[in-house]
Amino acid sequence: MGLFSNILEKLGLKKKAEEEKPAAPAAAAADTKPAAPAAKPAAPAPKAAASAGVKSSGIKRDDADVSAPAPAALTVVDVVAQLEERAKGKELNWKVSIVDLLKLLELDSSREAREELAKELNCPADQMSDSARMNVWLHKEVLRQIAANGGNIPKDLLD
């Protein structure tokens, strides 16, 4: 995704997003396959449990325990703490300015880079025609996208 993927990477969000993509098809495949394969492993499981002297109620609990950890919860990255730490001693207001946010992340904050990022995030044409309006839109959209990718962005910054 270009510049926005660099933002996610700097915040430690890109790796998690990439890890979830391969997991999603695997989970979908797992959801479609268990009907046939699950019947086969279910039969041997009671035999193994019986030989080990485990009660059948214990097997049911084990089956539930095994399936419970499979879905991975989205981990929230403390973006605010990261940005606040980076901002210490600098006169950058990342909460208001897209330029300051990009500078804080040590990314290109030039007008050309911001226009590229705005196009990447599908900025409306009426916002693109005015640099100030584009910057305001871009700042809000970048924060929204960070939040959508697992970053903790306060609601007051998203409105």
C-alpha cells in the first residue's frame, strides 16, 4: 500500500496485519474442512482417552479447550504511547497535523508525499484541490486507518 504501509510498519502494525491475512484463509479452510476430517479424528480420540483412563467428559472439555485458543484476538498496539514517546522534546503536534505525524514517524512529509498518500487512501477530489482541506482530511483518515489496523486512537481524534 505504499506510504501508508510505511506508517503501519513504523507503528508496529504492518506485521500483525500481514500475519492475519494468511491466517484468515487458513481459518476459512479450516471452517469448511472440519465436517469430514473432524469425524475421522473424533473416533480415535475416545480410544486414546479410554486407554489412558480419561473420562469422556474430560475429552469434551479438552476438545473445547483446543478449539478455543484457535481464533486469535486482534492485539491493540499502543500507538498513542509510541507517538507521545517519540514527540518528547520535539515541537510536533501529531494529534492535529499530518505533517507533524509524518515527521514524527521519520517519513517524507512533503506536499508531493502527502498528495500521494491522499490518493492512496482515496481522498475525495474536492478535498484534493485545496491543500489545507486535504491535510485535515488526510490526518483524520490516517488516524482512522491506524485504528482500523489495531492501533489505539482516542475517539476524540477520530471525529
